Amino acid sequence: MMKKELGLFLLLAVISAITGAINPAFLSFVNLLNMANLIGLFGVFALGEGLVIITGGIDLSLGSMFALLGVVFIDLLTTYQVPWPFALLLVLMGGLALGGIQGFLITRLKMQPFIVTLCGLLIYRGAARYYTSDSTRGFGYGDEASTLGNVASGNIAGIPNTFIFLIILALILGVLLHRSVYGRWLYAVGKNEEAARFSGINTNIVIATAYVISGGLAGVSTVMFVFYTNSVSPSSFGNFYELYAIAAAVLGGCSLRGGEGSILGIVLGTALLQVLQNLVNILGIPNSLNFAVMGTVILIGVLADQQLQARRRRKAALAGLARTAPRAKETTILQNASAHGATALPTSAGDQA
């Protein structure tokens, strides 16, 4: 465990202890399971957002993507009576396709990720509202979707399936990011895209696949959220979820400049946000201030990242000075010795005699 992740884990433990001391109900088994379920729900798409941020990009369209894919998923099951395996496959492919389109616009047409995903936020939300005539879509647990509903919202030995799925997914992405060539490419592109391109990395493919993975995980999260809420309101479903994902990634050590971050950190950041929201509820702070708390968390995370970057630059500069000082001293000694040796040598035959 690296220093950032260790510090985040200690902070999570301290805040949890304080919250438990304020209200012992926080440590109750029911509350902990509910938090685990929410961590699983929000952590899946936060991992995809983290991969995008590591490349130096950002995805603002996740919440609107949930709304569009959610109403399509419910309509496939209820209106068109599509068997749930095919409906699930179509939603996952839809998420991959939307992520691929954004990756294409960013890499091939050289558009800014902020602009592309901001337009996606508006387009997907508007398309969902138009598709449903701004009406809510919902369904009961019918025979066609009962199996999928049990998988998406059930539990194993009391542990929510969403949390178990998050852990499995985090292990897979952890190997991909930290133990594979593709992971090293992601970090290289985030650090310096031009240098990565000159070193032979196909930066367009690396960036585009990060958005594709993020879109695919958004499709998975859509299915889990649909069964969690049992309905989709196109005007509010998934609102500001992209900000939650960004906050979790920043808290987890992902730098908005790119090139930094870890899967473990993103999971811990997601857990810390849930603990903070639980603390807000315990302290009786109005729910209307949740977004203010989230904005404050993002601001503090970015500020801490800036201070950490400045400290690293100062340490690197001091280390460079420490390395160059002995070399400069050696050069001066050699120059003095050369000068002394030159004066000692005979310059003419008379001097030699």
C-alpha cells in the first residue's frame, strides 16, 4: 500500500470512528451493509472515471448516460418483452458505443474532453427525456427480469452483490492498470502525451479505450441502479453522478493533470464519500447541502494535489542541486590542478636547463 492509499485508509478509519462515537447506529450491521451496497453502486462507474482521469481527460456525461440507457433498458424489458440476457447485452453495448463515440471525437477530431463529454451530458439527457416524453419508466420484478434483479440487488451471506462485484472488478482493473503494459501506457499518456507518442505508444488507442471502458462500466452501473431504484425518471436519474465519480477519483489520489492514481485509491475514495454523506445525515445537516459537501471535498482534494506537486518539485530541485554541487566542486579542483600543472611545466629549453 502506497503512502497516499495508506493516508486515505487512516483518514477513513478516523472519520468512521468519530461518526460511530457520535452515533453508535453508524456501526450497526444494517447500516454497514447499506453503505457497502452504496459503495458498490457508486464505485463501479467511479473506476471508469478514474481511468479516464489518469489519461488526463474527464467524463462529464456519466449521469446522463445512466438516464438514457436506463429508460432504454426498462423499455426493452417491459414494452418490447426482450429476454433479459439480450436486454443486458444491448445496454452494455450501448454504453461501450457511447464511450467509443466520445473517444473517437477526442482522439481523431482532436476535440477537448471537457467539451465532448459536456455535450454528451446535454445530448443524452435530452434524448432520454424526448424518448419518454419526460415521463418516468418503471417495472416490477416480473418473471423475465427476476433472475437479473436477484443478481443485481441480492446478496451472498448478507454481503450485497454490488459490493462483491466491485471488489472483483477492482481486482481485475488493478491487474490491468498496475501489472500490464496497457496500464503503463495509461500513465505515460497522462504524464506526457507527446512524449508517449514519440516513444512508440499509440496514444489515440490508449485514450479511446479508456473512454470505452468508462462507457461499458456506466452500462453495468445503469443496470444495478435500475434495480436499486426500480424506476427511472429521465430528468433526475443519475443527476450529478459524474461529480461523485470525479470526487471519488480525486480523493483516491488521481490527479486531474493525469498520470497519477490507483484502483485501491478510487475504492477508498468512494468509501470515504459514503462515510462523509452518512456523517452529514447523522449530524442533521439538510440533504440540500450534500452537493456543497461534495464540492468542498473536490476543492480540498485538488488543493492537496497542488501542494503535493509543489512539494515534489521542490524536493526534485533540491536533489538536483545536491547532485550538481559535488560535480562542480570536482570540476573546480581539476581546473585548479590543471592550471598548477601547466605553470610547473618547462616552457623553453632554458627553463629546462
